[in-house]
Amino acid sequence: MSEQSRITRVVEVIASRPYFYLLGPALGRLVFYSNLDGVPGIWVLDPKTYERVKLTREAIHSFAFTRAESREVVFTRDVSKGRELQKPYVAFVDKPEERVIADVPPARVLGISFYGSRVVYIGATAESVDLYMLDFSGGWEKLTTFTAVAFLTDFNGRYAVGHGILSGDPRAYELFIFDVESGRLATYTPRRGSVNLNPVLRGEQVLFESDFEGRKRLYVYDIGSGELRPVAFTHRDYDGYRPVEHVRFGWLGDGRVWAIGKRDGRTSLFVDGRRVNTPRGVTTSFAEVDGRFFVTASSLTRPPQIFEVDPSTGAIRVVVRNALPRGLQRAFRRSYFVRYTSFDGRRIPAFVVESAGNSIPGPTVVYVHGGPWSEVMDSWDPFIASLVVAGYHVVAPNFRGSTGYGEAFRALDIGDPGGGDLEDIVHAGKWAVQRGLASALAVMGYSYGGFSTFLALGKHPEVWKAGVAGAGVVDWEEMYQLSDAYFRKFIDTLFAGRRDLWRERSPITYVDRVSAPLCIIHPANDTRTPLKPVLRYMQRLAEKGAVFEAHILPDTGHFVARVQDRVAVIAPALQFLRRYFPVTPGQQ
Amino acid sequence: MSEQSRITRVVEVIASRPYFYLLGPALGRLVFYSNLDGVPGIWVLDPKTYERVKLTREAIHSFAFTRAESREVVFTRDVSKGRELQKPYVAFVDKPEERVIADVPPARVLGISFYGSRVVYIGATAESVDLYMLDFSGGWEKLTTFTAVAFLTDFNGRYAVGHGILSGDPRAYELFIFDVESGRLATYTPRRGSVNLNPVLRGEQVLFESDFEGRKRLYVYDIGSGELRPVAFTHRDYDGYRPVEHVRFGWLGDGRVWAIGKRDGRTSLFVDGRRVNTPRGVTTSFAEVDGRFFVTASSLTRPPQIFEVDPSTGAIRVVVRNALPRGLQRAFRRSYFVRYTSFDGRRIPAFVVESAGNSIPGPTVVYVHGGPWSEVMDSWDPFIASLVVAGYHVVAPNFRGSTGYGEAFRALDIGDPGGGDLEDIVHAGKWAVQRGLASALAVMGYSYGGFSTFLALGKHPEVWKAGVAGAGVVDWEEMYQLSDAYFRKFIDTLFAGRRDLWRERSPITYVDRVSAPLCIIHPANDTRTPLKPVLRYMQRLAEKGAVFEAHILPDTGHFVARVQDRVAVIAPALQFLRRYFPVTPGQQ
């Protein structure tokens, strides 16, 4: 009788595990982003006492990194009920006040930064993608308009920098440097076609990641001299590690460079090339406060926490604790990284989490990450964790197009979304069966993972016993028509302009072939993957008498951050799976 | 954090309260229908020990009354995943066996009865409404086809009887008598335009309820002689009670007549005119087993139970207990019957249940029953009970068109659905505010109540803070096109043929005026109120950016009987109300 509330309760416990991200130091304190109380907001922590205070009340959307010498904390708030149109706000680490910075038109914010009394950000509306500059006293102006997709990553009072697909080549990223004094927008790339990301400023020096020499390394470009040099570290640990990519990197106060390197879904932190001890799994952010080092870290089986790391001894101390109840922790039997062979012989990386509430072989969910330029790492994921505590083994493939395995791998689905990547997803399931892990397969994903789920059920109906598609794409053509300027550019980049593929890669083309029970979960106000075509997809399912359920979530957009909204997304998915893809009682 | 699972848990406790209905005696045992173990089925009880055994495994749909001398129990099962296409089954009170009776085409069953080795029922398909006769040995034939809506109520081996709208007058019901020997179908009415219902046979004598002399009374019609006489009772209690209608009535083994009379939403049981003591509230069924009397009864604040009543002493003993946990029972502050004045001065009956988890005045839900030819009585209702334990006061109007208050009142919405009845629903809310019970109003209903909810939100948006529409109608025109033969006749009867009203009385006409947050819950396989037009209604809500959520339930039809399906219907409704129509914490 109590099955439904038990599942909801378990999802609540998982979904209410807070996440953390460090924004940096401010007036000697540590500022971080968290949904510690259920609502995403900004917190400030005293490094001496570890006491923390929340600076914001209502939910926030995105944020700028802090400045050690500034009291201000800059963030954005969705003013459109999940439609991701935001306004910039400011709060203060040393007084309880928060306010809108200026009366700007709401926009999708693609990176925000501040220095001194000025804030810059890129804002996308239905019509255009623009660079804005604001003043804490309320003034604002539009600095320039981008003709391409661009993200702002830093601002130092003189220069605003970021990256974007500025040359029109969908596989390349160039840097942009906007000079506030001259009003001039410059584009920089070390080599045409290379991928250059996440520039961070120190005066006229621009630290960034580039693959122009083959693999991704860190470089410094000097705006004044136009000189480019690779970062040279004092210590050799970093070079020995040979990261494939970087989670993040930056300058310490004294001008040394720190970096979180990434290999096979796990990370290492380096300061001036020397490895710093961090918890097992993935370190997602780093901050230095008066010489003390703080990180956020988690793994697939351990929720995120904030830690302090002693750089000399390597001792790790928990700053904000976040543990699972022991009964749920036991559900995670083990997690591991694998590579399996896909249809064309290519080796595809994946993470596997085995549930202690299941036999081997047992019912297994292929979990498909979003993006597609994203990845499943050995870091906490509420979807995966919920599946495991509900009794399912999970295989999470980093299909071609995923980040974390180099630009050549990432670029494989540009011009081919729903092609080779879909085969990789299907082969993840086949691998799990062949290996003896899976007795039967379901597929589940959110966003691009929802798209892949719809497509997998329609193109490979024989593989799956059930599917759960969250915030998915069903029709690229109609989605394009409903998209704003930014997402039209995104779709054109993803397809490399090949609109002739839209129909063949749209799940609605295969809706009549779906045979497995399907659970659809969709935010009502989603502006990335709009609801409208999905309702048409449901019409078709209803007409052919398919077994499906649907949950449309009110006042919610694509970005689900509040705990209660996460529960509303995940709990119906698990109720559905328990019904149509049961873990047999004897296996519990 | 635990709000969502707490609400789900409360709904599980309410929805898992079993209901009971007595099918009668069989070989000295008592046969009853219940979802005691979560799945609706047939049980048999030993009257000496009160021990009970379930006869059926999978969920059943409808059933025939038993025969004291027969071991067989006849019922139907939905073989269409909730689409209400059924096949007839037989089980046995004295051996563990159940099987399909005959290989008939699945149909919507409108009454089933058996005698000896033969079973008769009316089955409606997309094309026609037919009378079938089956043999327990597997033979079957179609006896006749009805050109109108008809319900079978009894069969005695020679005659099959029932009622229907046989003359074409939408306000009148005539009896039909089918003679199996001659194959002749006769229609009988004491007076043209009168309402004649629920005939029960004893040889050639037909006991039925009729209003042909003004108010509803019980009569016996003799098929052989054609003679009609009012039932004359030995005792006078019944005549003094003057029931407005009857819940049910029948013959005892010795030829005396029993009847459950109804007034103002409560009942009294009479045997040969003498009042028999029963629990407070509503008695829904009665059975005599070897001279011992059993009833099922409940109230708005007490879940259903089976009782034995001693006819001589009036002593009442619980046969199958069904109590709420004390904490939830305390939520029911009190319930009472009222009459309020509607827009045209007409007095409308209603039930009110006050929640102890709410202040007075406090947030109040106007609960709209289905039908429309049905009513809220002082009997257990899982929707109302769930609302009350979640902290809401409930006002449940028996708007014009409801049963229980005479044929003139019932007929008021024939030719006017969504007209005067809708005003009565709005005025129920206004009454609750004026009386000081309601601080704010929401509206909620299922089926015709879902239709009324949609229409109330669109035509009177200023009245409501939120609405929950379950399995509702949004477009009469499209619904008619999607309906089977039976439901087309139902719609024509309801509108008295006035198709010119369809557009004006369709909620989709007013969808752009809906301003309150709306929760839509709809079974995917609903064949009474199909999903398709509701998806179109959602499209419109999405286009105008309305605040709405939706839950489409898989493998479920209009008739929601399994506990887990009831939870899936009610829990999202309460989660939604707690968010958009909160009971303020200080009132808890």
C-alpha cells in the first residue's frame, strides 16, 4: 500500500541533498552557491568558524565569481517563471540587502562578471545576443551585439572576455576580447578551427584552454603584446597527469595558476603544477581565501560537500557536511568506469553504478546525459542516485559528442545528432546485457537525454522495456520555430546547418513505432525544449493507444533547481519504472 | 522537505480504505464486492465465523447479484486496459476457480444478471447496444438490439428486465421486459413521460420504482395479468418516512419487500415497511442470509464497513472493520447538510465537511460530483476525505440535475448542462464565503465534475484561486465524434438533442479566460471523456502561458478502482492545491 509514498520519500531524501559551488573569496569570507535549504541561493561562510549565512531569499538562477576585495555578490534571477529570462541582482557579504541592479530588459544570461562598480553580461532575447554593461548605481548600456553564440567568462574593468562560435565553424570556439575604453570587439584564435575556452584575466594577460596544438592545454595570451605562451608551472605533477580537459582554472592572488584537470571522468587539482589532495571523485570548484584552499567535491555514490584542504599536509576537512542516511548509502553497491565497443568499433567511455537492491543480472537503466556537450562523471547526480536507491543498476554512456574525451570525440555528433550517438546509447545497453549486468533494459534521460530516449524508443523499440523522457526534443523543425535567437544558433551548430536531417532525427517521425511503456515529464514553461511539440507527440501516442503517462510541471522551466521541483520531476519517473520495469521482490 | 511524500502517504491511507457492496447470499454464505486488498474483486464471507476469502485474482469491473441457491458468482473484467470493454466471467463460492464464460466480443456492460445456468447482459460496442444470453457451458447468442440506452437489472430464467430511455423522451425512463421463450421485447410505462427504474423479478411480478403518480414510490407490475399495484407494507414506518428516492429495493426469500429509502442525502432501511436500525449516514446495500441481515454503510466522515443488524433488537455488529488512523480521523471536524439559494432563488442542497486542519474562515474547495445524474450523500468519498485531511473545508453542492431530490429537480439540467447547474456550483462557493466558512475558493471535480471545473474556471475566472479537473469534458462536439453508440445516446439525452448548445457549453470555448492555476488529471484510456480534446485544451493553455500542470495516467480508464490508480489521481491534485491554494501554516 505504501509503495508510492515510499518512493516519493526516497526521492525527497536524494533530491534534497544539496549541491555546492564556490564563487570565491570576498572580504576574507568564502562565498558559495547552494540549495542547502531547498531553494538555490548564495551563502557566505566564515573560514574561521565555518558558520554560514544565506544572502538571498528567493531562488536565484546564475551568478558571477566574486572579487576578493569587493563586498558585492552578483547573480541573476529568473523573472519569467522558468522561461530563463533573467535580471541581474546584487547582494552584499556584509549586510542583509539585495536588489535589482538596473532596469534592463529580461534576457537569457550567457555569462556575467563584475569588477569595481560595473557589471557586464551577455543577454540573449528572442531577437538578439547582446553584451550589456551596468553600474551598481542603476545605469546601463548595450555595448555590442553578437552575430553568433557567445559566453562571457571574465571582466576586469577594462576588458570583457569570453568564447563563442564566432567564425561560423560549428566545431571551433574563438575567444572574444571587448575593450570597454575603445568599444572595440576583437576575436582571437591561435589557429583557425581550434577550440579555445574560458578566458580568465589578470591585467592584459588572458589565461585560457586551447587544443590548437593537438591536445587541450593552458595558455596565456597578452592583449597588449599579442604574444601567446603555454603556461609554465614550477612543479611537474600537472604535466605528468596530462589532463584531457579542465573543469576550471584561474589565477591565484599572487599570479600563480591553479587548474582542475580531468581524465576519464575524474579530476585532480593542481596549484602551480603541484597536485593538491582532494576527495575521491570529482572536484567541481576551488577557491583560495587568504591562503587557505577550499573545494567542492562529490562522487557518483557520495553527495557533494565543501572541504578545506591543507596545501602543505594534504589533510582534508569537511566544511559543510552532506551525508546520506545509512540505509540509502548502502544501496550503492559500487561504481566504476568502463569503455565498451560501439557499432563501428569505437570505444565509448561510460560509468556504471550497481544497486545493492538488485540482483546481477537485474533490471538496468541506460541513463543518457543532456547537452549533448556534457558528460557523466564520477560526481553526484540526483537522477542516477534515485535510480540506484530505487533498485536499478545504471549504465551512463558518454556517447560520442560528450565532453571530457577531447575535441575530436566531442565533434563527432556535430552534423550527426541522433545518429552515431544514438547507436552508442543502444550499444551501452547491449554491453550491459552481454557483460551479465542487465537482465532487461530501460532508457531514461533529461533534455538531450530526453531527446535520445524518445528516439531510442522509436528507432530501436526491440531493445527497451520502458522509457522515461524528461524535457525532451521531439521535433527539430517546430522547436526551431519556437526558439529564441540563442537556441536557433545552438540548433544550427549542432546540425552543422544540415536542416535536411531534421525530419529523420526527430522522434515524432517514429512515434508510431514506440512499443515500450513511456513516461513523459515536461516543464510547462520550458524555453529550451518547448512543450508544444511534445503535446502533439502525446496526441499521436493517444491515437494509437500506446501505453504512456505524462506529467506537465507548472511554473517550471528547463532548469530545475528547487528541491520540490526536482522531486516533481524524478518521483513520477521512479513510480512509473517500479510499475512497468519492476525489480522483482526476491531481488530486493 | 517531506511535504510531498507526507501528502502522498495521507492519500494512500485514505485511498486504501476499502469499499464494500453486498451481492447477496450464495449457498448460505455472504458474497460481497470490495477492494479490501487494493484490487477490486469478489469475496465470500462465512456468516458464522465472519471469515472471508477472496474469490477473484485480477481486478474485476462489474458484477451480477448472487442467487441464494447457486454456487456461481458472475462478474465482468475489463479486457481493454481501462477502455471498459469487458468480458463476462464466472467464479464459485465453494471452489477456487474462475474463467471466462463464453468467447463473446468485448463490450461495455450495462447490467448483468444470471439464473440457473444462463447469464444475460446488455453490451454496448462502438456500433450498437445489444442483449446477450450466455450459458455457463460456453454457448452464447445475441437476443436483441436496443435502439436506445438501456440497463439490465434482473433475469429469472424466463424474463430479462431493465429500464431505459426507450420512448426517446430524454426525461423519461420506461421498463423493458424481454421474454426469452418468445423472443419478444416489450416496453412498459404506467404513464407516458414518467420515470420507471430498477425492476426486480419474482416470477411474473416486477417490483420497480416509479414517479408516475407524482413522487417516487414502489409498485408491482404483473407481467401475466398486466395489473399494476402500489406495494402495500405490513408496517407503517416506511410510509411515515416518505422517501424521495430509493438506493435499492428487492424481494426477501419469503416474498416480503425490503427497501433502502433516501431523503436529503441519508438513508433508512425498511423490511416490509418496518424500519431496521442502521449506522448513521448512508446504507448502500443490503443482503439477507438465512434470515440474518447484513448491510454496508458509511458516512462522509467514516469509511465503509460491513455490518450485521439484528432485526429484532436493532443491535449492530461490525462484520468487516475499516477504521481510519486516529490522527486522520481527527481531521474531520464535522459534516452537515444545508440548502442554499442559487441565482434564481432555487434552494440547492449541499453537504459541508469542515477540516480541523483549517481555520474558519479558511481555504475551501467546492467539490463537484460526476454524473451529472448522481449526488454527494452522507457517505464516504475518497476525494472529499483526502481534501479534508489535507486541511481544506469542502462544500459539495447537489446542483440541479443531481439525483436524490426528485425527478423534477434531476430533469433541470436536461437540455441545459453547464447552464443552471454551473450557476449552482458558483453559488455554492459564494454561499461558503458569505456564511463565513471560506476565505478563498478552489473548484475540483472528476468526470462531469471535471467538466464543470473547466467551465467554472473559464466562465467565472474571478471566483476561483485554483482548480483541479479530473477526466473532464472540454469539447462536446469532438467528444461526440470519439464516443461509442452508448455515449452518443448519453450526450443526446443530456442535451435533449440541442446540439446548438455544444459550442457554448464547451470549456475549450473559454480556455483563454482561465486565470487560476489549473491541474488536469486524465486517464490515458478514458472512453467516456476521451483524452484527445483535453490535449488540445493543454496546447491552448501552453500557448497563452497559463499556469497549469497535467498528469496523464497510463493503462487507466474512466473508472478508477485500484488503490494505486486512485492514489495516482488524488495525490497530484493535493500536491497542486498545497502549492497554489495553501492552507497557511498558522491554521494547521
